Amino acid sequence: MSTSFLLLLIVLIGFISYFAGRARSFAQAGGKLSNLHSLPGYHGSYVAIWAILPAALVLGAWLVAAPVYIDSSTRAVLPEAVQAQGGATVELALGQVKSVAGGLNRLTAEEVQALESGSANLRSTLAAKGVALAGEGEPYMITAAQHFNAMTVTNRWLMSAVVLLIAIAGGVYAIRNIATRFRARNQVERVMLGALIVASSIAILTTVGIIASMLSEAGRFFTMVSPFEFFFGTVWDPRFAAAGSGGASGQFGLIPLLAGTLYIAFVAMLFAVPIGLFAAIYMAEYASPRLRSTAKPLLEVLAGIPTIVYGFFALVTVGPFLRDISAQLNGLVTGNYQNFIQAQSVLTAGIVMGIMLIPFVSSLSDDIITQVPRALRDGSLGLGATRSETVKKVILPAALPGIVGALLLTASRAVGETMIVVLAAGVAARMQINPFEPMTTVTVKIVNQLTGDLEFTSPQTLVAFALGITLFVITLGLNIYALYIVRKYREQYE
Amino acid sequence: MTDIASPAVRISTRPASAKRDIGIKRRYAAERRFRAYGIGAISLGLFFLALLLWTVFSNGYTAFQQTTITLPIEFTEKVIDPKGERTTDGKVLMTANYPLLVRDALIKQLGIDASKRPLVKQATDMVSASSRTLLRDIVVADPSVIGKTIPVTLLAEANVDSAFKGQIDLKVEESKRKVKDQQVTWMNELASAGVLKKSFNTGIFTFGASSRPEAAGVGVAALGSLFMMLIVLVLSLPIGVAASIYLEEFAPKNRLTDLIEVNINNLAAVPSIVYGLLGLAVFINFAGMPRSAAVVGGLVLTLMTLPTIIIATRAALKAVPPSIRSAALGLGASKMQTIFHHVLPLAMPGILTGTIIGLAHALGETAPLLLIGMVAFVVDYPGSPMEPSTALPVQIYMWANEAERAFVERTSGAIIILLIFLVVMNLGAILLRRRFERRW
Amino acid sequence: MNIMSEAAVEKALDQKMNTVPYKMIGKDVSVYYGEKRALFDVNLNIRENTVTALIGPSGCGKSTFLRTLNRMNDTIENCRVTGKITLDEDDIYDPTIDVVELRARVGMVFQKPNPFPKSIYDNVAYGPRIHGLARTKAEFDDVVETSLQKAGLWNEVKDRLQEPGTGLSGGQQQRLCIARAVAVSPEVILMDEPCSALDPIATAKVEELIHELRSNFTIVIVTHSMQQAARVSQRTAMFHLGNLVEENDTDKMFTNPDDQRTQDYIMGRFG
């Protein structure tokens, strides 16, 4: 019985239970619903929950546990000679046994007999059935595989029987509970509440998952490369991940990547903050409602455009434009029409990322500025200050903490941005200060290291997780601090 | 009647000495400058938006047209199945020399001598190499065409396509451009004969990945995106709503729920690439799910979208006035009934708006998908979310990395398609908000 | 004095209030909001088929007490109730009591009319639906009609039952809320300043309605308006700073109260 069929059966039992529960509660009520504590639908759901939930839980646990048990039992049947060779060999043998087992299921009885007697070659027989074996195959594998198959079949039947039994037992138990004063609604609602709690714990689990997965993979990386080399190394040259070479032959220095990340983020902020802030001030303090209601959403369109589009924009428009204009400028000044800005450069990536960040700065700052109480504004205007003086001397100082928070949030976006820098910043990990040259970032290198063949044993792959956790910690720090500031600011004016 | 001349009314006069200089002029100048900065900033922002869209549209609108060449192809048995084995050996029809059919039809059309090899090569270069699969599919689908001559519409090769669209400057020296003078002559000849013409490019919507721009399309990638969006919708909406209901309506206010609150706000701001790392480590490395599969992409994007949906849903639930809750409770509805019968339906427009916006974000997201192996050269439509597939933005990324001129056009075309999806989704969200917005 | 006016007869009947049995008994009821104590050992009994008015200056705890009677305070976080309140013989704060069942027996009408943003019909039918009081369409129609009739709203809305309840005028909305409460056939109806958001004409209608409902229901009403208390109630309880100052027949309360503070309040010295 396949798992999905089993699941279907459980659901079917659930359905039947629902209607049985309803009918029974009707019968108990003697046709008068107000005799019942809970509506019949709740009684039905109560019975259905008892039929489905325990069975489904057992099924889930069984599906996780059974393969582990079968594997260990099969391992035990392997010859002692194999077992003596330890972990990796046993696992390899087990893998082969499993593919043999898969192959055996496709053979006829005669063919199996031929194999058992040793008159037929295991590998070629299986190959004819489309099962490729990694090695030549040994006779013990056939017995082990048969053991494996037998276990699997028994396991299936046992699982089906137990699960169906639990489903029926649950339904029967629940249906016997039904009485006019039985509080089925409360029971059903308790299960619903449980489901709600499970759903909200997913948010926590995501964070735990992020931290745990990155820490464990990064931990494996740090067993190969010392943390000191990683965090303080000034050379990034991971080489290629050569299969089998356990070598930490590459150099994994974080500093050049971090420098590139921060430099590009800085240029982006330099570009986005004045534009975004002035736009926000104008919209909050000067703009007519009509201008505001058109300009604000239009600017926010910039935030809705996928970053890959910005990357493309940098690649085909901004990069070439900067390159050509620098060549023209150079020509005008020196007569040598050689471009001094590369198409892929800190400046290109910074400007395009800046454009992307404008709406973040403007929307967040706009919210903050409009929260400054009217009284402050009126107070200043009432003294005869002009609007701009009010903004500069009263509103901005009052809104400053909030704006700083908003800018930190924006900065965290800039640090974590990937697609723009992948296409516009270049891949060369260099330490330099010329914004017209390419540099690379943490995110670019994460992408570089993880596209193509992956080997979860080589430092070349695992370093991405070390980079990831660095990125996560930086952005998390920025976010927590920024959200804290903004919250404090809000509370102040609420 | 008023007695103006009455000595009782006196108007005070202000002595000139009392007029203070408060720098009105200078201050108003500063005021004007300040305003100008604001207007400048907004205009600059809007200018960039316009420039961005203009770049995409000016490069991309031509992608929706494709130059085609319609030739009468003679499906001669001698070429397709010279030994007459097609009934016994299925491979014959798959491996036949179809380009030869195209060559024959083309030189016949252009009147070229088959023995002039370089000339023939130039001619056949004008037709996309994808013609092989096109003709193969025709023959395999219906072997009875063998021996007949039927007109088939073939794709023009990318450079001819560009030249015909006027994107290649023909004044440039011949050796420096990819379309030769002879080909241009033929092109014009075929065009005036009505054989070569521009038509609406359905291929960009239906084709999969290809190294030849004229045969590349976003169809396969769009299906991958569709799978992922369905997974995101099916998972993140119920989970997000359930989580929000618990947090907003049931959870006691204590340190733990405070922590969850901070945590969710943070998750919304975690760089998307981190979710890619999570997906790689947990779903692929730990749980052993297939790489490049839409199901993993969907799960990753679900985790990424959840915080957005939770934040929007909680705001929507909060906006339902407490009087509705007390009304239902006062009638003896349980808390669950109150929420599911009254609060949730009223919050639904807000929830759906948030969900659509979250989905739109997920649709445009690229970085995490790169890490879970969706940068894949996928030619065929994935049959299920478990099969290798790619996504619309990833397809854009891959094309953006291609050097050819024709791929810039395709990339922009694909971006236009993506943007249209996003616009439709966002418009839907806006309409929903307008339609159901309720002021309490 | 042989010929008594109708009003005098009623008054005489009201004087016999002491013989009317208690529907709800509150014993040593105290309410805490976190650390703050809002109600101090209140002993107040509610008589069956009587309108009991709770009066007192704002913040005196009258609404708090009202909400303890159907455990609406449960919905407020950190709120704790001590003491004992019984409905008939049942201790309503007993852990085995289902709060939903309790609220089906003790309905509530709120200060601001709060119809659901659904049709008038669905507003009234909602309670019977969740409590299983009606099953067929005809039964629902019946319950809706009688409830609306009891609330004196039937003639005004019978032609537009499918229109949203939020489209009615304020007074109609409040009567709709009363109809909605009546439809569940509760034993007690709690009213928390039901007329404070209504104009005088609508108020008069609601008061008239309360008067009629009295024969079938036990009503507890919180009101700010002394006149309203005098007009609609037979018993009045006066709260001050979380304490029950005095509980008495309404007539006596307004003519010759036992407590100095009641007198002061009725005279308008504070409030």
C-alpha cells in the first residue's frame, strides 16, 4: 500500500467519521439542536480529528523512523569483514545493497534463482533491467538485498495496518464520547488553537533554521580554515574545488569582500540618502495632496521592481554610459580617449543600488517626518519661521532618531543586496579605494561559490556559509538596532 | 454713515526706526532653494524610474516580433530515411539530416548553385539552427508527410532578425558586422517575395532555454515560476494567517511573544540570499530534496514571504474594531467563532492585499534561487514541481550574462513580461484595497 | 384613596419587589486589572424579570460589574475576578462552566451600536445559528421576525432584511443589536449605556422597548442618566469608587435614599 493511498484512506475514514459523528449527535439530541452543547458539525469534526490526527502523526513518525531501522538492520546482515572496515565502506556497501534490492524487484523468479546460485553475473543481469551498479557486486549483497526487500515489504504492511487501526480506533473512541452535553466545540477549538500555535512557531523555526544551518556548515568550514585566516585574511583566492582534494589550498580572506560590500553600500547610500531625504521632506511638508498621491506611489514603484532588473539596467545602460562618458571626459582633458571608469565598477553598482534605495529612504523618512506632532510645526511657524527653517531647525532634529533608524534599515538592504552587485560590481576581490574600478562583495562570492558543482566537504563550498553567517550577523545587528530606534521613536510620539 | 473723520479713531503709525531687519529676502531665497532641492530630488527619482523603464521597453519591445522565413520544404524520403528503415528503427526519424531539407529548399528559393559551398553556407546561416528540431517534430508527429512538399515557417537566425529589424548598422564595414552584404541582399530579396517577414513572436512565451536567441523563450521558466508561486500561495497564506491569528488574538503579551514579534520584523529584513543558504543547507543537503526543483524554490520563497504576510495580516486584524469582537462574544460566540465568522472575513481584503504584494516580491526574487541550483539550462517543460526547472527572473539573469545583441533584446522582452505580471498583481492588490476598503 | 391611578398601581406593585426571586446573586465580587483593584467586595443581587439600573459617576465600576455578569471581563488581559456570582444555582465562575453557554444565557447590548457588517437578517440569525436554535429556513425566518418584532423594528425593516445592518440609523442599529440579543432567548440581558450614542427620540424608543422586554427578560442596565434610571428601572444600584453604595427600589432611591453619597450624586453634587 503506497503512502499516498494510505493517506487517502485515512482521509476517507476521517470523512466517514465526520458524518457518523454528526449523525450520532443528531440522534442524541432527539432532533432538537438546542439540547446539544455543541452544534452537530463540531461533533463531526471532533470525531474526524480523532480519526485523522493520531493516525497521521503515527504515519509521519513511522515514515521517518522506519528507514533508519531498516538500514541498521540491513547493516547488521552485512558480512563481518565489511563491517570491520568501518563507516564509509559500510555506507558504500549499504548503498549498493539498496540498488541491488531495487534491481531484484524487477527480476523474474528464475533470474533471481540464477543469481543466487551464482550462475548469472549480478551486474550484467541488473544492467539489462536498467539498474546500473557502481561496482561488480558481491554475493553477500544478494542476501542482504533480499533481507532489505523483505523488511521493506513487512514494514509497509505493518505500517498500513497499524495506521489504519489507529484511525479506526480513534474514530470509534471519539464517537462513543458523543453525548448531548459533550463539549465537542471546545475540543475542536483546542485542536485549532494548537494548529495556530504550530503555524506561528514556524517563524521561530525559520530563524533557528537559518542560524543552525549556517553555524553548522560554517563550523565545518572553520575546521578546515582557521577563523583567524577567514576573518582577518586580506587575500581572497579560493581556487577551484577539486574533487577529493581535502586541501585548504585556497586563501579565504574576508577583508577584501567586506571592504567591497561596505564601499558599494556607502556609495549607494551617498547617492540615495540626499535624494530620498529631500524627496521625503518635500512630500511631507510642501507637496499638495495631488502631487503627493501621484509622486509617492510612483517612487514606490522603484521599490517594487525586481533587483534583477536593476542589475540589467546597470549592465546595459549605466555601466556603458559611465564608461563612455569617462572616455569622453578624458579625451577632452588629456586628448587620450581612454575610459577611466570601468563598466563594472564600484560606482556603477553604487549608483544603481542607490536608485533602488531611493524609495526605501523616502518612504521610511516620510513616515517618520509625518509623525512629528503638528504642535511642534505650528510652534515654529507661529514664531515667524519659514517652512524650510521649521524643517531644518525643528522637524529634522525631532525626527532625527527615527531617520537614523530608517537609514540603518536601508543600509542593511544595501549590504544584503545581491543581484545588482552580481551583474554590476565585478568578481575581482581586490582591496583598493578607486571607485571607478571593480570590486566584489560578500553576496557575489556566496553566489559564485554555490553555483556549479557543490561538494559539501570542500572549503570552497562551505565558505559560502561562513560568508552567509557574517552577512546575517551584520544585517541582523543593523536591523535590530534600527527597529529598536524606530520603535522608541514611535512610542515617543504616540 | 461712518464717521471717518472722527477724531476718536486714531491709527497708530510705526516709526521707521522700529523696522527690524530680519533678513526676509535672504530667508525667502533659502526657502526657495530648499523647495527646489525637494522638487529636484523627486524629479530625479522619477527620472530614474522613467530611464529604467525606457531602457527596458526600448530594448525589449522588438523581442515580441520575430523574423520568419516560410519555405516550401520537400520532405524527401531519400534524405530523411535513405535506407527505408523507419518502421523498424525509431531512431531514424530522430537523427535524420533535416538541415539538408532546409538547405535544399533555401537554395532553390534563392537560385544558388549547390556546388558553391561558401555561398550555400552563407545562405543556410540565415536560418536558425533550431529548424532541425522543428522539422523533426513535424515528421515524428506525422510520418505521412514524407514525400510531400509543404510550406514550413522557419525562424530566421538572430543576426538576420536583428538586421531585418534595423538594429544592425549596415553602413559599418562588412568584415566588422555579423551580417554579410550577400545575406542582406538575399534578405531583401526574400522580403520582397513575401517569404521573409516579421510576425508576432509566440516563441518568447512558449520556448525554453536555448543557446540560440531566436529559439529562446521564457515559457519553461514561467511554468517554473508558476509552480513556485502556487506553492508559496498554498503554504504561506494559510500558515501566515494562522500564525497572525494566534499572535494577534490569542498569544499572551509576554517576553516570548515580544521576541517573536521582533523576530518576525527581522525576518522581513533578512537579505534574501540568506534564505537561499537556508534552503540549500536544510532542504537540499539535509532533507535530500532534488536540486533545481521548483518545490525547493517554492519552500524557500514561502519562508521569505511569510513575514510579509504575517505583518500585513496582523495589521489587517488589528484594524477590525473591537466592538465587532465584543458583539459576537456577547451573543455567546466562542473566541474561535468570533474570529472565523466575523474578524477574519472583515480582515480578508487587507490580508489578500498583503499576500499579493508578498507574492509579487517572491516572483521577482532571484538571489536565493541561484543558490538552490535553479540556474539551470532547462529546455523542456517541467512536468511536476519535483523536476528541474528554472524561474522567470533567473532566466533573465542567465540571458543578461549572454553577450549577443539579440539576447539583450530577449532579456528586455523577458523583463517586460515579468513587469507585466508584477503590474497586474499590484493593480489587483490596489483594486482589492479600493473595492473593500472600509473606514470604521 | 380608593381609586388608584394606573401609575399608582404599578408603583404599588413595584413596592412589592422584595418578594421577587433573585435571578443572579453577586457575593463579595472584586475585580482587579493587574495590580489595580476596580471593584471592592460588591454584594448585589439581580431580581428576576426586573430592570435593575446601575448608576454612579464615571469610573465607579458599574460597567465593570456589569461585565462580570457574563464574564466579558475574560476578554481583557490581566483581569481577575474574585468572589462568587451565581445565575440561578450555577456559579458562573466555576471552571466547569462553559463561558459560551453562559453568554448564551446572559446576553449583552453595548454602548455603541455594533451590528455586524452583514445583512439585517444575518445579524439576527447569527446567534440562533451558532447555538443551533433553528435549523430550517422557516425556523430562521420565524426567529428573525419574532426577534425584530420584540425589538420593535420589524415594521421598519421587514422589506429590507437583506440590506446591511450598518446602513440603519443609530437608533435602529441599537434596536437591531437588541433584537440580535433577544434572538438567542437569553434569560438576562445586560445593557451597557445602550442609549448614550442615541438622540432623544431614539432613546425614547429604546426605553420603551426595555419596558416591554421586562416581562420576558431580566435586564441589567448601566446608565449615566439619572432620569433614564428613574424611567426604566424598578431597582437601582449606586456605585462609587468601586464600591456599591446603595441598592434600593428605584422610587425610594430617587426620593429618599439611605446613603448621603447617593443623595449627593442624585442632586448633582458630583459626577
